[in-house]
Amino acid sequence: MNIRNLVPALAIVTLTSTAGFAADTAPAVTFSGWVDAVLQFSDDDTTDVATTGKDEAAGSLRFSGAASLKAAWKVTDAVSAKANLWFDPGSNAVNMREAYFTWNINDTLSWSMGKYIDHLGWISAEPTGDNFLFINADTIGYRDIYGNDVLGTALGFAPKDSAISGAVHVTNGYFTKSDATSTNYESAPSGSRENTDLGFGLDLTFKLPNELGSINGELAYDMKSGDTTYLGGVDPTNGLGGDVLLVGINATIKPVKIVTLGAEVQYLTVGDSENVVGASLNNGIDRLQFLLLGNVAIEAAPVPMSVSGLVQCVSIDRDTSATKTEESLYVGVALLTNPLTNTKFGLNFEVGYFDQTGVDGDYGAAGENDGMTVAVEGLISF
């Protein structure tokens, strides 16, 4: 897991990459984790329902909490394993996000297999990650719509004297949530996919000279999609889903010590599904999305802090649907602080505006929804 190091004072000491396990001084087993507590107010264009006593049009004020507990252990100097359990408030259940081993074959190659957080997207999957600088950073889609977990294997390469590193992945799939659920080896995938359909991924990173930053390219491809409903599509009945391809490029730039800039563009396309007799349903999807982010550390502040600005935009075009096109925009400003000057405790604030057009739902203006959100977050890591 990465650490939030865009502001040095916010860097939280957590479990780092498996390469560190080979150190002679490392214990056989290490534990780490975090607790993320949020208070959030949100208000949008939802209209009141005349037949209920509740005021549905009013804003919402709610608390939420999530936590992660990780264990890592060194089997030998070359082989290690990791488990990552999330206590997810969305389901009130324990979610196994990671359970995999890594074998460092030599100084260049490593092999991993099991369940792990995928390589897609600039925003970190965990709130303690390098690029997780916003409480509401999921508009762009890959955190919730696609999910972050996969079951599969990866061959990583990181030549010692090369600026290029990366990994090749083979997985159950990237774009169907059930693909990340562990079952026995005899279990077949979704009924809209063939039993041997898999997903394939590629992740390449080029490190810029003079510690200026990095450029990352990513790809994920599923031979068939078992569930395009949460991607915005329509699944076939007793047929086969279309193939899914995502390509993206992102960059992290540090022009000066206190400034970090991030940018990302992703394109996702879902092919047409087939019905039971093999005829095309003409229900493909094209999705284009991008983000821009800037983070500035405030060195003169009485306590360590930084300010971030974020813009996320998503545009979806469907071949056939009740809503053929949809656009989403999120603009936010966040303040990250260490009020106790302790790097293991962060108190963060965020104000954001969102706007959606072409969406289905019960809103004041047909097919349009906008609103604002305010959030306070307490984040503790160990």
C-alpha cells in the first residue's frame, strides 16, 4: 500500500511494498491498518414525494466509518504474503480486499497470485494512499463503478537501472463484481460469459528524471462482460455480454517541492451483447473520463497542512437506452491537516459541487441533478 506523501507531514507510516519484506531486520509478521471516520452533508435536486411524511427534498447529514486491518508475513527472503480486511460500512461486513503471495524471483522480476487491488486509476483505493486526497473522489468511476479488486496473477518487472517498470496481469475479469469473489475452482462465471473467459491487464510506469514525477499507462480487457448494468448498459437474456476495453494514461508532476499536479484520461468501451441466438443487441457503451488535480503544501501554516483542488468529468454514450447520454462533473476543494503535528492523525475538510445531466431519477429538473457536499474526515493509521 502506498502512503499519502504529497504533503510530507501527512505521510502515514503503513505497510509498504513487498520488496521491503526481504530486509534482514523485518519481522516475520507485521500488522498495519487505518480507521476513516466521516461526517458529510449533501443536498441535490431530489424532489419531495407528496404521499410520504418524509421531506425527501431536504439535504442529508450522515456519519460513516470504515477500517482496514492488514497482515503481512515473510516466508523467506524472496517470498511474502499479504491479507487486507476491510470493515465496510456499505455492507456492515468484513470484505477481504487482498489475499495474495509475491515471489521476488530476482532483482527484476516478481510473481504474484491471489486477490489484490487492481492497477487501474490514478486515485488510490485506500484513504491513506498517495493519490487519495479527497473524501468524495469517486465520480470518475474506477473506485466504485468498476471496483478495485481482482482475482488473478501478475508478473511484475522493475529493472534496477531503468526508468520503466510495470506488470502484466491475467485475472478472472475486471468489469464484473463477482469476478473478485473467491469461490471454488469448479464455479462457472456469470451466465452471460463463457466458462473460460478471462481478463487481461497491462500497467507501465515511466519515472521522469530529477524526481519530477511519473507517467503511467494502463490497459484492461475482458473477453466478455458478465454484468454491464453497473457500467450503464443492458445485459442480454440468456445471451453473451460484450467485450470490455479500458485504456488510460495519467501523470504525476512535481514542478517544485510543495506542489504536486495530477492528470488522468480514461476511455472505456463495451461491445454489443448477443442474444440467445447470437444476434447483436446493439447495446454498446462508450465512456470518456478525466481528472485534474493540484496540491499545494502550506509551509507557513501553524500546523502541517495542504490545499487541493480537483475536477472530475465523465461522459457516457450508450447505443440504446432510456438515457443515451449522461455527463457528470465534480469540482472540489479540500484542506488536509495534521492538527496534532502527528503524522498518524489527519483531520481533513472538503467542499464540493456536482452536476449530472441525462440521468434518470426523481429530480426537480427532468434528467438533470446538481448539488453540493461538505465533509469532515478524521483519518488514523497505525
